[in-house]
Amino acid sequence: MIAHVGIVIPARDEVELIRRCLDSVVGAASVARAHSRVQVSVIVIADACADDTAAVARAFEGVIVHEVSGANVGIARATGSRIALDLGCSWLAHTDADSVVPSNWVTEQLRLAAAGCDVVIGTVRPDFDDLSTAHVAQWHATHLPGQPNGHVHGANLGVRASTYLAVGGFDALPEHEDNELVTRLTAAGAAIVASDAAEVITSGRLVGRTAGGYAGHLRRIADELASAPRAVSA
């Protein structure tokens, strides 16, 4: 039984977005405490921030803020996970500072964990307000409700603490640390479930904190749409 959940949020210069992220995370944590009778700790890792990200996060009562200077999301996630483990957390839920989680985010991960799941790969969708009409249409055409594609996103990832420790945790990678971890978890035989029952909304920006990542993925699609031949009216 999961008694203590650690929510880990790496953040690098996210002063404009982290407030809405924490509003949603604190809300989801409150729902989990009320309905699942668990303890929930929220941990923000302010990574090489040159803005007031850490100060904004510290304004949220009960949120743990730890500053690092690695400018490396793998190190940030590993640091947050270590803090959660030191607090006694038996489940680690990861999201990103530019993301908004639904109210059932924690409870849905706990439901799957109680059913024997070791890893939850949750879906994300970009904030449609950040995208063109064509890009939104493309997203809807390629994402069907009830059919999660199994793509790994650090913005919506849960893992049992013992399983996480068994494979050595996150590596110090500047990007794709989430995919690399899940590759090792898969090889180790972890029980992995892809789910869209608690979809996370993440920033639709086309330039992110690393060259790749979700922003890079969205940028490639935007470029493809921009260069695609347009239909000529008769």
C-alpha cells in the first residue's frame, strides 16, 4: 500500500508558469489526501534559475523548494526523487513546471499502483492556446481518447519507489532522462501501464529549455505543417 507520495517538479526559469502548475499540483495533492488517506509531499527543484521561480514556489505553503545549479533535468529529477525517498515516499509522481495536472492525477496513479502497476506512463497534451489551428487539428487527428500511445513524458510519469531504486534512478542527462529511465524499467520487467485517465496539459511553446524534449517535438510538427502543400481552391 502506498502511504506517502512524493511529487517532483524540476523547474528552470519558469516564473511565468510555475504558479499555475503548483495550483494544480496542490489541488491534486489535496484530493489524494482526502480520498486516498495518503501523505503527499510536493518538491520543486529550481535548477540554475536566473529568475524568481524559487521565490514563487516558496510562497506555496508546504512546498519544499531545493535549488541546484546543474542546468540538467536528469540531475534535477534525481535530486527531487532523492529528497522524496529521504522523506519516506513509496511512490514518485513527476511533472514539469510548465504543466497543469488534473485533480485526479495522484489518485489515478494510486489506483493503478494498488492494482499492481509499478510505472504509470501518462499522456500529455499541449496547451491549445499556444498552437495554430492546423496544429490543434493535427493533434486531435492523431490522439484518440481511450487509446494512450505510450509515449514517455516526464510531465506525467509515476513510479514505485522500490522499482525506481532497483534500476538506479534517473541518469544525469540534459534531456530524454525520462525515456532512458523507462527503457531500464522495461528491461527490468517492471509492470508498466500507459494511461490517459489523468492527462496533463503542458506548455505548447516551440522553444523549450533543451534542444529537444516536448517543445522540440512540437516545433518539428509546426515546421512540417508550415511546409506542407496547401490545397488550391477551384
